[in-house]
Amino acid sequence: MQKNSSQTRFASQLLHVLHVQLGVLVAPFIFIAALTGLLYALTPQLEHVVYQKQLFAVHDLSQSEQVLSLQVAAAQAVLPAQAVITAVRPAPQPNLTTRVLYLDPKDSEHSHAVFINPYTLAVQGQLPVYGTSGVLPIRTFLDNLHRNLLLGTFGRAYSELAASWLGIFALTGLWQWYRKRQQMKVTTQHPRQKNLRWHAWVGLSVFPMLLFFSATGLTWSNWSGAKIAKLRHLANSDTPTLNTQLSPMSMSMSIDAHAEHHMPMQMSARHQPLVLKNFDVIEKLAQQNGLTSEYLQIKPSYSSDKAWTIEEMRHRWPVQVDAIAVDMQQQKVVDQIEFSKFPLSAKLTRWGVDAHIGVLFGGMNQLVLILSATLILVLVVFAYRAWWSYAQTRSTLQHLNRQVLRLWQSANTVQRSTSLVILAILYFLMPVWVLSVLALQIMLWLLNLGKSETLAE
């Protein structure tokens, strides 16, 4: 009985240190992540205002939409010399423009997009875009601000740190509330108790979203995300990808049909000119093979051994992300992936990411994100108000240092071993979190060392 009591007391003290003491040091990262996430959630409305000229197609109601090949030709006419079209997104709705993405050899840092009015074929502007999905500048800026504070790969440690600690704080906070729930009911005028009560109630109200942000944030993160991807791979639950490699037989057939002389495969014309009519052909093939979403993206191939691809880009519920690879010489589908046949983990990842960025359920999804991010900001503010009412930074660090040392010294061999094993397991899933714990411990050790040297003098 005494052994169980000792284990419970050790666990309770450890959870208290993780939530209350370390929270003072780590909460600023969560505050920044919530603030930048709040800004990102407003992106669709910002894009519609800032890029209204490029995104919306003004036309006479009597005009009909031109075939896609003519729209691509209109974009091609204004492209720089030697520019290469990498993708085309047909206008998904009657009031929107078609987006033609291209690479300019003179500007290798990012891609560009030409916006074409599908009715008048007028060019409505050009913008730099980023990533394989062609994200517009405002969204890219806010995404990088939220993900890495504009510091590149190194900066991604901040968001992963916030996502890791967010889940830990949510679970340990729930435990703290459960232990002290009776005290929370007692009305008191003391500022610390009032702020703690508000902190608890706000935390409980946003608890499910804290876990959701933590889980999806880690899935999408740099280091933890790679670990999760390895686990999915071992479980044979990778997200399916299209095979665009054409077979030697189909390649030889296309060469025979279009080459004046027979050539060895190594000498064949790998880089072929863009055939505009293929955009019309692949659109029809997509409809015939069940790609019914209005949001489509076509990626042409300039190589005789690679297929064209067309994929659905609808990430709103119900999600449509089916895709086909097409041998354009034979106008034949050579590979197809269907979201309905994705492994469950791949579906959950897709839904989780889409909900995290606010597109899965449209405006309602955005509203939930905005409300949740605001509550997290309030949650952190109440925590710091409670702390500020009774402590100072240096005294908090010294108290934390004493608590950690006392906790470790009072732990028995089993408790220490268990803690180290748990840290080792968590390192595989959340390496940044474990490294942050070790870094904080080293900082506290140095603080204690400095204090000891000062006293010795």
C-alpha cells in the first residue's frame, strides 16, 4: 500500500512540474503558434480581397467558357522565353480564373502563375507561387510564419516544440484540474485563484482542440512527422502515389508512330514539345474515369517515358483527391488512385491536415479554428496572470530547480528507470520535446551551479 502511495505521489509531483513549472518557460512558444495560426485561419478571406483581380473572372453572361487548350495557349503567349508550364488548374467555378503554373529558368527560386479569364482568354495577372500546390504569396507568408517564424528549416523546431508541449500540457492540465476540482469550486477573491479558475475552465472548453492541434501538428512537422511516416510505412499505410513511368512497350509504340527513323531507346526524343490539345483530351478522360471534382490540376509531361497526370484538388468534405496517370500517345490510363481505397491512416492524415488548415468543413472549420486559437491565447494569458501574482522569473527558476532535484533524488530505482524508458520511447515519436526537456534540465543545472559558486564566494 505504501509502495503504491509512493508511486502515485511521484507521478503527481512529476505531472505538476511538467505542467506548472515548465509551462512558465514553454508557454510563449504556444502563444506564438496560436497567434500565427489565428492569422493563417483568415487567409481565404485575405486572398479574396488582395488578389481579387487575379482570382475572379469578369465576363458577359452570354459568353461561354473556352476549351482548356485555348486558355493554356493564351497563357503561353505571355510566358517568358524558355518558360516551362508545370501545371494547369482549370477554373473550378464560373466566376473564377484558370491558373497556369510555370517555371522560369531565369528565376529558379519559385514558380509563377498566370491567371486566365476562361471566357475572354484575357490575362488577369501573374503572381509568384510556392510549392507543388502553387500557394499564393499571402498564404505562403502566413504559413511560413506559423510553421517556422520565417527562419527556414531551423525555425520549424519552434512549431514542433509548441505542438509537442501542447499535448503534454493538455493532458497534465486535465490531471491538475481533476486533483483540484473541489478547490476550484471555492469562491475566493485572491487574484491567483481567480486566474487559475479561469485558466482551468478555458482549458477544459478547448481541451479536444488542444489534443487535435498537437496530433495533427506533429503529423505535419519536420522531425516527428518523419518518425510518424516511418511507422506508417512499416505498417504498410503509406499514402498511395501515382506511377507515371511508362512501360517500354508503350514507349516504343509512341516512338514508332511519331519518329521518322528507328532509334535506340537511349537516343529517343525524351524531351517532347507541349501538345496543347492534350489538355482537352485529359479532361475528358478524367470525367470518364470518375474524376468528378471541379477542382482539378493537370501536370503535363515533356518526357516520352513519363505519363501526364490529372488529380482532384477538393479538400473540403467530402474529400476528392483521386488521380489518374495517362499515356497521352495512346490516350490510355496507365495508373489510378482512389481516396476510397486509401489505408485508414492515410485518410486520417489527409482529413487531419485539411481540418488543421481550415478547409475540411469550409467556413465552419475556419470559425472553429479562429475560436480555438483565441481561447488558447486567453488560456496562456490567464496562466501568466496567475503566475505573475505570486512569483518572479528568477524565483520560479530556482524553485523549479529545487523541485526537479528533489523529485529525482526522492525517486527510487524503478521510478528513475521507468522515466528514462518513457523518455527513450518519446524520443522516437517527439524528439524535439525530449531534447527540450533535456535542454531545460541543463539550464537549471547551470543555474544551480552559478548560484552555488556565488554563495561560495
